[in-house]
Amino acid sequence: MSGAPELTPATGKKGINPELLAQAMSKRPILLIGDVGVGKTMFIKHLYQVDDSNIFQNTLVFYIDFGSKPALEKDIESFITAELTEQLIEIHGIDIYERNFVRGVLHNDLTRFENGIWGDVKETAPETYRKKEIEFIEEKQGNIDQYMKLCLNHIQKGRRKQIVIFLDNVDQRPYEFQESVFLIGQSMAEHWPVTVFISIRPETFYRSRLTGALQAYHQRAFTISPPRVDEVVTKRLRYGINLLKTGIQLQFSANVTLKAQSLADYLEALVFSFDRMQELNEFLDNMCGGNIRLALDFVRAFVGSGHVDTEKILVKYRQQGQYFVPLHEFQRAVIYGDHEYYSPKASAILNLFDISSADGREHFLAPILLAQLDRLSQKSPIEGYVDVAELFSYLQGIGFNPQQIEWSLKRLAQRDLIALPIKSVEDQANSSKIYYRITSVGAYYIKNLMQQFTYIDAMVIDTPLINPPEFLKLVT
């Protein structure tokens, strides 16, 4: 597609891609593409706070977080201008409503006003002239979008500053919301004296590239790849240990007491395990599917889990100078979370054996579906994607009905065990076919997790049994 954005990695072996830095001063919005949790926010903050390049040396940087606000699409523009106004005064010390600044921004407009009809009474009726001038200024400020543009133009020319705006966490909002933010960002980059960075999901990128706003624009898009999970986890743990050792006060709720040395030793034991146990890192790496935030949530679940014997870990680590966290111990903490028993609504782990109908064979539908998709994906010529018709044909051939298959596909897609179809149709805008691909999460479920006693033991509680009397006869 000739008008499609060009995809380029945002980082390379030597750090930030120089093409991104060069593109940063262009007049087009720059897209940062990455799945949820891969570290787009960290990349953005590293780019303008840590990176040693001079690209942001003489720049006013604005970071706008769409993580939770605004609630409605119609409020996006007012939210952006409100954030810019607040950051201008709080971070950059510029009050766009300060008297002298306002007159500097509207200097040309005020000159034209003075040369207009009200200029004739400036000397004879100064109070009337001043009142009309203030009304004129209020009218100009009433169009906040145009006034903000004038303010930024004034700052850029008067202070010789480049202006960069990051629109982050857009990818956490619905598709239509992301589209609206992109269109506003496009307008800002085109008409305002600013460079705009926008972070979006790959799903939005591919969908919009075919039928949405991106179809009409030729942008540069840079991909953000997730870092190594084991390195992120150990660095976060070591950071926590350093905070404890330096005596920095940590904020906890009123009913929580903390023994800093015990917590530091406990974190040291975890670092020791993650540095030496490949199976722990494999579990995290595969189960988070590139979502670093989820991997850290798994570690957090283990640290605060009631299913972990913390005292045993501390005693062994202090006596022997080492402790290897068993995989089943870590899995149990992740599977159960804060609950005594497995809760399908609260747990990050999916029960593959759940069913939608009174058909005992359906217990094995999801595992069979994943295994078949894995087999077909290896032979697929389109990046591992498989026509859903092939799956239906195979599964119906062994006795499952379409409703059962649809229910299973939906569950697996919601938990990222299979890839969303939208990623597969980049070059098939006119096709009605739907494609799926197994993810690293789905592959780990059927090749490893499903064979673990810890997983089976937890899922049994949540799995409905068909014809219990017959089943009980078999086990008694």
C-alpha cells in the first residue's frame, strides 16, 4: 500500500535509532507502535529525560497521559489544551494568561485592532477603548485551540525553543478513541509549531492502515520491542534492594509493618533464583507474551502471596546463602493470587478445561484447538496465521459443534493465547476471511503449563464434571 506508514525499529544495537531523532523535528506525527506493556512509556521518558543526544537540549517537552482521562472522545481537544496549559506554568514557568505574555502573543492582532474603528476613540475615550480592547482579547482567548497555537508560535519564535508533545497510553483506550487522538495529533503536527509522538497498539495500526485514518496519511512509524523479561525483573528487584539499603522511606498503608532487612534478604533470594533458574524465566517470558507489566505483576503476586512460605525462604537463604524458588511454588502464587482457591475471574491464568455445554468432550476442545493451530501455524505462508475455516473443518470433523468452537476461540483470544485476527489481514483489505495465530502464551500452555500438577490441581476446582455419578464409580 503506497500510502501506508513505514515501519522502523525505534532502537538498535547502539541505542536510539538516529532516524527517529532526525524525524523528531519533522512536521508529521511520529507513531510509536508496541503491544500493551512492552515499555512504550519507559522508552518515551528515556528518550527525553535520559538519552544523551542533543535532540531535546533546547526543547520544551510535554507529556500527555491518556491512561484514564478524558472519559469521552469529544473531550480530547479540551483535555490536551488543559494539559498543555498546566504543564506550561508548572514545568516551564510560562503563564499563557499573564498580562504581558498575552499582549506579546496577540501583538499583531492588537495592532490591527488599534488601526481599526475603535482606534479613533483611543485618545478621546480611553476607558471605552480599553474596555473594547479587553473584550477583543477575551474573544481571542475564547477560541482556545487557536489561542494555544498562537502561544506556542510565540514561545518558539521568541524563545527559540523547539516544542515536542508526547501523546502516551493512547493504546489503552478503544479503537475509535485512538483514531480520534491520531487525527487531532495529525492536525497539531500540521498546523501547530510542534512535533507530535503518538503511541498506539499494533492492532490499531494494522486496522487503521487498511480502513481508518492512517490510510490517508504517509507517516513514519517506529516499533518498540519488549526488553528481556529476566533483565527487567532482576533490575527492578535490585532497585528495590538498593532503596531498602539506603534507608529511603517507603510508603505503606497504616496497618502494614516492614522489617527492611528481612524484605531486602527476601528480594535477594528472588534475584538469586531468577539469575540461575531458566525455568522461572521461561515461565515469565512465555506467559507474559511481551507484556512486561504483566511479568512484573506475576513477581508482585509471588512476593505478596499467602501461598508462599516466606519464613522458610528467609531461613534457608540466610543459612545457606542461596535459595532456588521451585517453579511450582511460583506458579501457585500466580495462579491463586489473593484467593485461597482458583478464581477464573480474578486469576491471570486461564482454565483450558472449562466448558460451555453439557458435553464432557469439550474439556479437551481448547487444548486440541491450540495444538492444531500450532501445527498449522508452522506450515502457514502468511506469518503463521491460519484460516479459521481450517480450524472449524478439523474440529467439527472430530465432533465439536460451531457454538463450542466459537466460545473457545473467544476465550483464547481474550487471554492472548491466540493472536487477534486484525493483525493478520494487513494485505487482505477486501478479504472476508478470518485468521488466527497461536502466541507464545498459548504454546506454553499446551507444551508446558498444562502438564504441571500445580496447574491441574488448581483447575480441578473450577472444572464442572459431566455425569458425576459415573465419574465417581470410576474413581471409587
